[in-house]
Amino acid sequence: MGKSGLLESFSRSGIGMRTALRVARAVPRRTAEGVIDFATARFMASSATLGDASRLNQWMASGRTLAGEKLDSAVRDNVRMMGRFLYDFYHVLGSDEAEDRLIVFDDVTDEFLRRHIAEGPFVYAGAHFGNFDLMGRVLGRHGLNAQVLSVADPNAGYEWQNAIRQQPGMEVTPVSIEALKHAARGLAGGCSVITGLDRPLLQPDKIQPRLFGHDAPLPLLHVRLAMRARVPVVVVTAPRTDDGRYRLLASAPIDMVGETLSPETLRVNAERCLAEAERMILTDPRQWAMPHRVWPDLRLPARTSDEVTPARAGCSD
């Protein structure tokens, strides 16, 4: 098995995730940045998968304007930021006080929890921007009760992550027919649902909404659930602040339009939600922690090392 295959297998396994947890807890915060920089360089040199995904996603988020060294730099910053998110999450995991200290509790957080309790249910659609796993754990202890729909047929790594997410008030259920029926019953009875909106599907839907100006095989589950239950969608993210903490970003409730789940209404509603995700991501694209190519049909932009430098013309005597 090559290095990239080994790294991918390691990261996908429960053993790998537990090792990451032990390392993050052992490394003091004052030395973490150096470790993250070292790991970023090694990982990018060993695994094309994450680097390629970051390159494509960062390029698209830039409006396809980044190129050459500027795009290379954006990719390095993006992968480094993903490392920071993992370190922050695992370093404080299991300590309520330490987790709370990493969250900015402000008027946005207060209004979000007030609205959840007083006006729900909602379908919360999370974008992989910042550290929403950490934010979700903290908000769960402070009143956010919901069913979390996670990746279908989880491997060992995802099963371990789901166990971490499971806590009082937060029921984690991998997507299945039974889980979706449970979500529909919950919404009808006043229980909110949390799912994602920017992770590309392995088996794309026929309807592909546009993100950053191009069709992408993204989920429509949040739209279908919200339309059937006649409840709004709220897009949520948790970007990192300059002081190393995380703040909640939440859209206003997005009422679904249309009476039937036609291809047109599904696309329109999905793109209205994705427009909110775009707006949030563009506040700091390097924090878009999406390790998969969102547009698998698009050709990757060249790396600086791939570009051909013209030979210098010889000098004549």
C-alpha cells in the first residue's frame, strides 16, 4: 500500500481517530502550531486526495481566479486550517469547561438557542466551514436538541465520530430509510433535524444545484425534509476567530417555496440554502474544511510545480 493509501486508511479507521485524539491531548497548545505545520507539509507531500480536493474547492471559491503560487498558498493555508480544527476539537474533547471556553457566546448564540426553543422545529443544514462538530457538542449541552443525520453506512472512523457526537439531546443516526422516517416523525412532533449540505454525494441525485456558479452533486435531503414537514431550513457554520475560538454563524430561517417536490422547486430551494453557505464561506475561504472534491467533473487547476517554465534563449556571441 502506498503512502497516500496508508494515510487514507489510517484516517478512516477508529484506531486512527483514537490515535489523533491521544496526540492532540498530549501536545500543548503552545507547541501545536509547529506540529500542525509539520503535519500539513508531510500530509500534502504524501496524499494527493486531500490536496487535490482543497485545490479544486479553493479555486472555485475564489471565482476561479486563484492560480500559480497564490493557489498553492491557499491550499496550504486550507489544509493547515483543517489541522487546527482537528487539534482544537480533540484537545478539549470531553471537558465541558474546556469546550465551552473555545466557543464565543454572544447575541447570535443567544438568539439561535432562543429561536430553537420558541419557534422550532427547524432543519439545520451545516456547511463544513469551521468547527461545527465542536459547536454542536457545546450547543447540545446548552439546549440544542435534535436528530443528527450522519453519513450512511459509516466506516470505523465515522462510527467513532458518531459516538463522540452522541450526547443527551442529540440523537445521531446514519442515513437510512428508517432514520429518515424517524426524522419525518420527529419534525411532525416538534423535534429538529441536523444534516449537511456541502458534502458531495457518492451517488449523485439527478438534480444538481449550483454552488459557486457550477452544478455539484450535493445533498437535497435537507430540502426534502423541510418541504415535506413545512418547516424552515437554517444554515449553520462555526468559523474560527482570530483569538482561536469559534463563533456561530446562522442564517435567518429559510422558508421553502413551492407546494410539490418538483425538480425545479428542489433546485431553487437547495440553491437558496447554498447561497447562504457561499456567503459564509467567502468570509474566509481557507476555513472551508471540505476534504472531498465538490465538483468531480471539473479539471483541477495546475500546481506551480506542474507549470512549464519556458527555457531561456541561448546568448549569441
